[in-house]
Amino acid sequence: MSIIIVDDNATNQIIIKAILNKAGYEDLKIASSAMELYSILDLESNSIAESNVDLILMDMMMPEIDGLEACKRVLQTERYKDVPIIFVTALGDSNKMAEALDAGASDYVMKPINKMELLARIRSSLRLKQEMDWHKERDKQVKFKLELAKKVQRNVLSQPIHDDNVDISAIYQPSTELAGDFYSWYRIDDNRYGVILLDMMGHGISSSLVCMYISSVLKDTITRITEPDLVMQELNRYMNQLYKKEELLNYYFTAIYLVLDTKARTIQYVNAGHPPGKLIIGDQVTLLTEGCCAIGLFENIKIDKASLSYLDEMKIILYTDGLSESLGENEEAKLDTLINQLVGQAPGEHAATVREFVTEQSSEDQKDDICMVMIATK
């Protein structure tokens, strides 16, 4: 344990050092003023290194800079903000003691020093410091694992498709480290593509884990079953496997899943409680609303599959509610304005357009994940 004794009186330094040495504390440093303390701590540097001190014993009354000012200055430095400071003082003024605690001190001991009291308060402060250090280390590990999980989550998202038949791409702006929105697409055969966009209930770790669970079965489900209503039934079965009667909450997601056949020029889809996607052919806009309730809410659900056809080039735009909610009032009109801008652009320009549009329309921080999938036939 590294302890710094700050006192302008040499006798007090000797007494405190002797008490601590006898109690087994050997890593001790002495400072006769606040400026010497600043020098030991190297406060003037911009170092981001971890704190190299576990406790500071501080005299209240010192020349030039008193203990209160020194305490505030030390605790304002990021790497020392959690270091416990115990005032050792002859002042019996309760107002001064309250001021010391308000300044961030963890405790105080009155002079003349009672050895047992001093050691007890030191042990108490050091236990708290160890507890805080443990939590800080644990937070670091959690942050590292969250970063790893975020990378894994991003890596399982589908990459854009730009081939002779179709362009499929997505815009993804998660609101937190781990998101509940997920999209994926697979080429079923030479002419058919299965595309899904889903929005998992909630945010953060639990939603992300359920997304990863669904992503692990998507490829097999989409390429093996293909039919939108049967795919949704299968995903509902998987979601119900997570349900436990003793839990008050069961997981669910909204989604749009569609199968695009570029040869037959047909679109078969199911909308499971999701914001309606938009099929755009020339100036005509068709909302993709047919389907069922959210997936995972009930063990058995009735699913209606819808079919559409097109002759000329068409575009489909799917989005999660995080996008529309981020636009504030008159969200439908604003969403139409955004979509009109996107329809005339190349896929590589879409992300910047969405970011700029959302930033212009919203005065608040992003509260929900924003995700949009765009499909265009050739």
C-alpha cells in the first residue's frame, strides 16, 4: 500500500510514519506542503497512467495552500479522483469538518492522534479503495467484452449485394454499443433472394444476444424453407424456445421478411407487426402491411402471406421505428421526403443522406437504433 503523509510539521510526520511502519505500512512518502504533494503526484503532467497512490493523509492547516484546496485539486485530476484522503487536523470546528467532507475527503482524524483510531480509519478507507479498484477493473473487462460483442454483432450483418439482378444494401446507426435491430439477406437460388429486417424488443446485451440467437438459425431457415409465412412460423418456434413460465417477460421482435424473385418479378412478404415497408414503382407507392403479430409473443400465430408483382424497375425501402421516431413531429411526411431523396441516389450516397436528414430533423440525442434496408431491381 502506497501512502502519502502531507504535513508541514516534522514532528507530526515522524509520529505518523512511526505508527504506520509499526502497523506494517512500508511504502510511505512525505510531503511538507501542498506543492510537494503536487510534485509527488506529478499533477502538472497530462499522464493517463493509473494512480500510484492508495491513500493520502492530509494536514488541514498548511502554509500557502491549505489542505482543503489541496484536496480539491488532487481529486479534480482524473487518475486520482478515487484516491481516499483522510484529514489529520487539530481543528475541532464542525463546520470545517463538514467542509472537508464536501471537498471530497473520505474521513478525518483529530490531533493529538489516537493510534488505534488512525489505523482503523486507514483500514476502512483502504477497504473502500480496494472495492472501488475491483469495480473499475471489472468495468474495464465488461467494456472489453462489450466491444468484442459489438464487433461480432456487426460482422454477422449481411454485406451489400450488387449483381446483375439487384442492389441490396443497408444503413445502420445503433443507439448503444449493442443494438436490437438486425438485418440479413441470402441468395436462395439464381433468381430468388430472401431479405429480413427485424427489431428486437429492448436494447443492450439481452436484445443483442437474442438477435445473435436468431441470426444463427436464419440462413438455414431462409434457404431451406424459403416461403415467408413458413419462415416466420419457424422463427416463432425458435423464439418460443426462449420462453420460461417463471419469467414475467418473453422476448419478441417485429420484422418484415420478403422473397424477391427477379425472374418471375414477384415479391412475397410477411409483415410481423413492423412499420410498413414501401414498394416504389415509378410514382406509385405500395405499403407492405400484410402479415401477422410480432414474432415470439404467442406460441401459435396466424400468418397471412402477401404477393405483389412488378413489370418495370422497382425499389423497396424497409426501416425500423427508430428512424421514424427520430424525425419528431409529422414523421410520416418527413419520412416520405427522406425516401424521395434516397430513391434518386446511388447506394453509396444513402448513409450520408440519412445521417444528415436525421440530424437536421431531431434536436435530441438518438434514443433508438436506426436501420434501413434498400432493395432495387435492375
